[in-house]
Amino acid sequence: MGEAKIRLVYNYSLGPRERKAAYDAARSFADFGVKYDFTDANNLKALEQVKFGDKLGKVVSAKEALVESKDFTQTSLLGHIFAKKIFGIGVTQNPLWVPAGGELEYGVGVGIPGVGGVVSTYLFSRDELKGDLLDRAITAAVRVEIGHVFDATDHSVKVPCIMYSSKNFVEEVVKPGLDFCRDCHILISAGVAKAMQQ
């Protein structure tokens, strides 16, 4: 049996405190048997081992980025990409545009099952989150996207759950300190087991 591994990819402008909050999120998946590490987006050697590492590095380094699932699931590349074993999660302070209801809006993150994801702290900064609340928001956002990577694909309709689809992520998920519900925990455990078998 293989291993399931997350590599956090950050840009140079992400401060040490924000990197630590993201790292805390990755570390929380050790309970599921997931290994983790981190790298700068400019470390091309480290990105070579990551699924869609080149794309992820560009998104994290861009001043502003549009991320759609199709960017990370181009059929012609899938055989090559799935040969790579490390899932990448990009973390950036720059704005991230994501599709929502047929339109584009600033988003906190995107996670693609079996591939990777991106988290932007831009909205948290815009909303002037600081200190412990900012740390908790970043940790929660990264945990959500890693959850998506390991097959918690639908946002939970259950409260309390960190995967709860909320219009106010900070008030409804971060401040109460929500964790994965039992159903999401089961989905993630199965997703990690699947990744270990590939």
C-alpha cells in the first residue's frame, strides 16, 4: 500500500503566520494517515512531483487568478498527472475568481477530488480578520479544500460540519470551530484509503 500526501504550495508574499495556519490544517489530516509538507511556488523541483504542479505554481504566483475544475482535469493530461502521487494545495493572498451559479466571484477556495486545490486568504484580509480569528479562518479553509481532495465532494447540509455550505464562512463555520461531521469523516477516510491504493 502506498501513501497519501499533501504538499502545500505558497507564494512569497504569504507571511509566516499564514503559512503556519495552513500547515496546521495539513497536519490535522495526519489523523487520517495523510503525510504533508510545504514548498514555495518557485521550487520547480518540488512542484514536479505534484499533480498539476505547474498549473498550481502559476495560480499561486499570479496577482489574480481564475480557477475552474476543468483547468485541473484536462483529459489529455490525466494519465500523466495521475501517475504523480502528491496532492497540491496552493495557498495565496491574491484574489481568486471561482465560478458560482454561472458567474464569477471572489472565492476562498476550490478543491478538486483526487487532484488538488487552492485557497485564497484575500477575502479574509479584505474583511479585516486579524490574529487568532484569521489563523482559524485560514486553517478551516485549507481543511475544507483538503477534504474535497479526499472525496468529501459535496458541501455538507448538516450543521455542525466544517464542510457546511455557508454564505458566511467565518460566522457559521470558523467562529464555532466546526470539524468534519461523521459522514464527511467517513468519506475522507475512504478517499485517503483510495489514494493510498493508487
